Amino acid sequence: MKKFLSPVIISVLVISVILTLPFMLPKRKLKKYSDEELRQTALSRNMLPNPKTYKELLKIIDNPENHMTKKKIKLGKKLFFDTILSRDKTINCASCHILSEGGDDNLPTAVGFKGRKNPSHLNSPTVLNAALAKAEFWNGRAKNVEEQAGGPIQAHFEMNMTPNYVVSRLKNDATYVQEFQKVFTNGITFENVKKAVGAYERTLLTRGSYDRFLEGDNNAISQEAKKGFALFINLGCKGCHTGRSVGGQSLQRFPLRRCSSIYDLKCWFSSDKFPFKNTGGFLGKNDMQLFRVPILRNVIRTSPYFHNGAIKDIKEAVKIMGKHQVGVELTKKQVDEIVAFLKTLNGKIVDYKLGD
Ligand code: HEC
Ligand code: HEC
């Protein structure tokens, strides 16, 4: 009897210790910062303000393979808003990237040529600050905004054109012929269309109270937002949402932790890939659930959230990130603080005095 009991008792003891261990661990201590410490910590982690002047902009964002000039930017802007780039001349880039609406369309999934929906149910990301990203698209397949611009023009569910058709249409327009000649030695080509649009997108940077705080104005953001900023740094959100654009710098796995705790039985027994419905079935780069980390500048204005636009409420999006990306059940107060911080990322498109 004794021989039989002891292994049972030992196993029961071991299991109970394992199960109670998480409760006995000390709670993660969150560091408190003064305003200056908060600013310096952010700056040292590459969370930088956006440039105020055209000169600074060029230093940060010019593309050596497609130098920005004011004429090129002006041409790109005209193309961005011109429906000539879509087969039935009804859609322009701004149809899905409305600059006054946070640079996206506020729809769960993009709708293009003749009402066709994105086949993977993908949500339109913002074009604002997108030029600061290290890779474009939800799976990071384009290296910059110039390369990216060729995608929507050709996608049958977006603008549904071919490069040759774009070129022949533009060549039939005397004004475009002249404008392209002024900017490019080889005039109208599909590559040059992409270059002009890309140059314009490089000017679509926004600035708001967050930038002013980083530049030294302690009163630019509220106490609540500062607490949220500190949480954003302390909890590790900034590990992925970083850089000048507060995102867009890397591809990361999502969800990183499928279940937040060993007690979340519902989660362990479910086969769902995401904490929301997998509408569209998109699984990121190489189907590995690797996604280009979204840009959080202006995020308050880009609902719905996530690659398939499954979540409407920013608070819900933040809770999901807490649980699945950093392994913390955020309290209501913490969520409110983080959202107050995210609001400081709202900004206006900077007027770089491009003379138009
Ligand atoms: C029908 C809606 C639609 C149109 C029209 C459209 N886009 Fe998009 N855009 C999207 C969607 C959806 C994505 C994400 C697609 C993906 O990841 O595969 C996207 C992605 C982007 C991105 C990448 C942003 C990032 O952070 O990854 C940029 C930049 C962009 N579009 C610019 C443009 C430009 C320039 C045009 C015009 C030439 C354009 N878009 C036309 C819907 C649209
Ligand atoms: C390990 C990397 C990682 C960490 C850490 C992380 N995120 Fe994210 N975040 C992502 C990825 C990847 C997505 C996009 C997932 C998708 O769309 O399927 C995302 C999406 C978001 C979105 C939705 C944005 C949109 O436009 O759809 C918000 C808001 C957000 N994160 C906030 C946070 C906050 C707040 C924290 C800290 C509590 C955090 N993230 C931590 C990688 C991360």
C-alpha cells in the first residue's frame, strides 16, 4: 500500500505546485518614468518624431534609386487621385486610402473594381507614414512604396489594369506626356508611374502631439497618455511597434502566445488560428502567421483592425495584443491609458511647402 501511494502522492504534490506556481510568482514590476526619462527611453528605442521641414524630410526618406523632386511629387499626387489608373475609370488610390480618414477606407475589407472584394478579405492599411516602413503589405512582399504601387494598379479586384494599358492611356493624354517628360528622361513608362506615386507617398507623413512631446513639450500629452506610453514601453509593445512610424519595421508572428494562461481551457481546446474569426483564411507570409507589424500612427482613425478587419473597437484590439503578444491580461485602466497614448499618435499630414 505504502509503495503504491507514494508515487501517487508525489505526483499530486508536483502537479499542485506547478498549478499554483503562476500565482506565487511576483507580479511584473512596471517602471515609473519622469517625463524626461520617458522621452529619452523612447528616443533611444528609435521612436522618433516626424520631420517638420522638406529639408529634414529628404534626409530621412529620400530614395537613392528614385530621388524626390517637387515636380515628381506633384505628378505622383495627380496620379494618386486620378481614376485613369483603373480600367473603368472609377477608382483611384484615394478610393481605398482616404487621406482625411486616417489613410484607409474604414471598411473591414477593401472593395475595388466593379465592387470586387479583396479575395483574402484584407483590410486596407493606412498610406500615411507607410513610406517609413521597411516592407509593404500585410505579408511584407514589397520592399518600398515604389514597388508597392504596381500591385493595386494590376490587381483584378482593385484597379484591374495592365502596365501596357496604363502607358498607352497616359500617352494619349497630352498633359501627362509633357509632365512625365519634365520629370523623367524616358517619359511615360510603368516604372515611372510607380516612381512618381512613390515619391508623393514619401511626403504623406503626419505629426501630432506625440511628436511635440518627443521634441520636449511636456504639456503636449496628458498624464493618462504618459502612463499609457510608459506601459507601451514597459510591456514590450514597442519591441514590435517601433521606429518613426511606430510599426512597419518587421514581420512578426501573430498570435505569439495562442493562450494567455494554462487555465484558459476554452482556448487550449479550440483550433482557431486567431482570437477572432479567420474570415478570408489569410495566414501571412508563407502561411506562417507572420504579418508586417501595422503602423500605429493614426491608428484611432483606422478601425476596423487586424489583417481582416475583424475587430472594430480599439480597446478590444489592445486587449488582444496584451493577451496574445505580451502575455498580460490588461486591466480596464491600463487599456484606457494605452488608448490615451494611441490617441497622441493622431496627426495631420505635414505641409512640406511643396508649392501646389
Ligand atoms: C480597392 C482598394 C485599394 C486601392 C484602389 C488601392 N489600395 Fe492600397 N491597399 C489596399 C489593400 C487591401 C492593401 C493591403 C493588401 C495586402 O497586404 O495584400 C493595400 C496596401 C497598400 C500599401 C501598403 C501599406 C502598408 O503599410 O503595408 C500602400 C503603400 C498602398 N496600398 C498604396 C496604394 C496606392 C499608391 C494605390 C494606387 C495606385 C492603392 N494603394 C490603391 C487597398 C487598395
Ligand atoms: C511580437 C510583436 C508584437 C507585440 C509585442 C505587439 N504587437 Fe501589436 N501587432 C502585431 C502584429 C503582427 C499585428 C497585426 C496582426 C494581424 O493583423 O493579424 C499587430 C496589431 C496591433 C494593432 C491593430 C492595428 C491595426 O491597424 O490593425 C494594435 C492597436 C496593436 N497591435 C497594439 C499593440 C499594443 C498596445 C501592444 C502592447 C500591449 C502590442 N501591439 C504588442 C505585433 C505586435
